[in-house]
Amino acid sequence: MNAFAGTSSVWEKESFFRKRDVLIIGAGLSGLWSAYYLKKMNPSLSVAIVERGMIPTGASTRNAGFACFGSVTELMKDRKTMGDADMVKLVSMRYAGIRRIMQTFNPAEIDFTLCGGYELITKDHDTDLNKEIRSLNTLLADAVETSSTFTMQDGKICNFGFNSVKHLVQNDLEGFLHPGKLCEQLLKLVQSLGVTILNGIHVDGYTKTGTGFELTTAQRVELKADRLLICTNAFASQLLPRADVGPARGQILLTSEIPGLKFKGAFHADEGFYYFRNLGNRVLLGGARNIDMDAENSPRLEITDNIQNALESFLSRFILPGTSYEITDRWSGIMGMGSEKMPLTAEIEPGVFYAVRMSGMGVALTPIVGEKVALMMSGKPTKY
């Protein structure tokens, strides 16, 4: 028998399961930041977050921990697919989100380091890379508050011990953090503001009632609110069947300790499809989903041989040639992707809002997206 079915006490109904002003579905980064801004804007608002897992999962606690806003080749591609204006807007949101994290938390609490980022150029390009960098720097000057975001640093290729790398592009404005600790600190922060977190409850749907909405849950818990906010990102299709967002798996591996590791920082390659960083003297590497996109558009938290083999090949060929190491950890996270990269925030029907589709940049985007949807729900104008 379900532990909750028909057995909620009067005490539970009047406390944990009482009707709220706002119920947020999903306790990942977007749900937590949204709750934070809703309470900051209106401290008297009654807010609860409903989370299906024991902890936030999806991609929030399973990503690579990058605080970044886009590498040169990724932004070059975005210019073609999105246009300059939307590309710059998206970078502006990501950059602002990184700054917001730095302003909200003590860096030591979340292992945040503004270590700088690099992109490895491993292929010949049909465009003048130096010219493209100058153009990007000009376009992004206002968004990131500098006219020299990207600089060529080919001289560091040998210093870092890389192999078969044609060019190295540096970006001093990026860094990395500990996503698990970031979620922990956000949980503490929103709970200190009076937000209730209800874990282990799977939401199947919702219905309109005379005084708001009621959730349909696998646990048959009675949960009601005046308004709903859906923040389930990659898993949003269950509640938002027409939304342009679906699951995209990102796989990661981690090496053993490498004495004298030559590089530190956040690195990208191949339009952002490969990304790696040092974790102390270990190397954390993720990506390669572009070699099998159809299979990796999956909601299953699994690792697969073809992607892991591609990661290991990239590691040994470009990053750690001739180096001895073991792979100690492997895992995956589920990102929310769609036909476009811009996050989705909207009111889909009176009283029901959503904030989804972070396109693999949730660490940087969610502080701004959370604020945007909170402003939207408060009837206030938004910047983005």
C-alpha cells in the first residue's frame, strides 16, 4: 500500500501538504532559483517545491560544473543558426548568471574558481579564426563588459601538454564550481526564506480547480496551489507535451590522480561538444554526444560504450598523450534541449507557468531565468 494513500494526518494536511500560493515542480537549479526570487520579491508568498527524487537530479547535480557562456566555435555556429542578436542576448544572460552566482554565494561554499577557460581547436577551419575572434569580441563587448573576451594563446599548447591541437583560444571570464554544493547551498537558502521542499513525489499531471490547481501524483498526495511553475527541464514533456524541449544525455568520466598535471582551467573543443577541466589533479571529461545524437536524446541515466570510448579516445589523443591513468568514475546527466537554444519561459494558461530548456548551460542560465519567471509571475517587466 502507498505510504500516503488515504492516510495523511490532519497535522500533515495543515503543514507539509497545505495549499500554497505557488507550487514549483522540480527542485533542480531552475526551480531553486525561481523559488529564491519569488520569495525575495514577495516574502509573504507561500511556496513549496515538489521533487520526484531524493535529491535534485537531471543535470543539476550531474553536470561537469562549468560556469561558462560559450566557446568561439560554438558561438560561431550560433551566429549562423540564431543570428547575431539572439546569440549576444544568450551570452549576456549566461554571463549575468555567472556574475549572479558570484554575488550570491561565498566562492568557498561552492568551490567556485574564476580560473579562465580555453578552447582547443583541433580541426582546420574554412574561416579566418583571428578575424572571427575579433568580430566576436566586438559583438560581445557590451554583454560581457570587455572588448577582448577571446585571445589566441597558441604558445600554451605545449605548456599544457596537449597533442594534435592546432590553436588554443583563451577566455578569462569563465570558471568552474561544484554543482552538488551549489544545489546544497541553494536548498539551504530557499529553506531559510520559508520555502518547503517535498522530495520523493512524482507529479503525473495537474487539474484546474475552482480555487486554483491540484497536482496528480503517483503517491496520491493531495497538493494544491493558486499557481503552478513547471521547472522539470529535460522531463518537461510529460506536463508540457507541446513544449519544444526534450532530454539530451551528457556522459562524463573522471580519471585517477595525475602527478604533475600540466593544466588547470575549464576547456572546450568541437563547438562545445567536448568539455574538460581539472578536478584537483584529476581530469573530468564529458560530451561526445554528437557522435550518436539520436541515441543520446534519451531520458535514461546510463553510460554507453560508444560514447565512453569516444571520450577515452579524445582523452588519450589530445589531452593526456603518453600518460598513465585509470578511469575511476563514469556517470551521465540529462539536459533539456530543443530546436533552439533560448530558454523557454511563459504562462501557458492562466496561473500555470514554466521555465525550461537550458540547453546544457543551466549553471549559468538558471539564476537569470529564475528571476525572469519570478518577475513574470509577479506581473513585473523583465529585462530579457
